[in-house]
Amino acid sequence: MSSIALHAAQRDELETIENLMQFYTYDFSQWLPLKLSEHGFFNVQPKPDYWRNPATHPFLIRVDDELAGFVTVDDDTHLPGARYNMGYLFVARRFRGQGVAKFVVSTLLSRFPGQWQIFHIDANQTARCFWTSVIPTLSPGGFTRHQHTIDGYPCTLYRFEVAPQPS
């Protein structure tokens, strides 16, 4: 059994996340018309304002002490009343299908109780399958599903509440 760890990224680790954004963007290029630059990179802009926002919480994902991805929680919500949003979730391909993402999401939900919004673009079948399988198990109080267009793309949004863990 693999050891999965979620580590709050420190300021000097944000460059690692920005490097991983190339792979995140590469995966998204399957569903969105994202183009490589002439230098062979996706035009991913640094996100200093995003990282400085006190509501943004970046994490690195490690499996057996090996870097395996990243995730962010932020307040960039599209549904009224939602407090938290899963900003980015990226698990490197060789770690997918092993329960890493479900562990990460479950861990974050327990760390940030309150009203959540999670969404995916509808064209991303992988995300659709993942979220439709885990949202019901991680939101025992129920959830609502909404259709919105975000940045010009049809998206499915889930809204639910996570109760604080008893101490």
C-alpha cells in the first residue's frame, strides 16, 4: 500500500507548482484548444496574485515521498453561498487510478469544513467520471448539481456542505 501525503506548499515551493502547471495544461489540451508556444511550452502565466490571496491554499501531493501532483483550495466560487473551491487538482498519470485524488480531496474537505463548490468542464470525461463517483461518498449531507458556462465552456458544478469533524 502506498503512502499518500498532502503537504501545504511553502513560498519557495510555488515554483514547483507552476512547473507542474505545464503538465496540468497539457492534460487540459485534450479538451480545450490550448496551443504550445514556439519554444515548446504552454503559455502558462505566473500567478503571483493567486498565490498572495490569503484564501488560496496550495498543496503538494507525494506518494511514497515522491512528488505526484498538486492541488489548490481557493475562494473563486461561482455559486452563491459557496466558500471553498477546488481550484486545481493534478495527479501525475502514473499515480492515477490508485486512490490518490480521492484521498487528497477527502483530506482537504476535512481540513476546510463549510460550503464547497467543485466543478469540471463538461468535455473532460475523466473529471466527470471521477467527481460523479466521489462527490456522493464525500458529501453525506447531499449535494446539488448546477450547469454553468465558465470562461466560455459548459461546466458542471457541485455544491455541498462539509460539517466540522468532532474533536
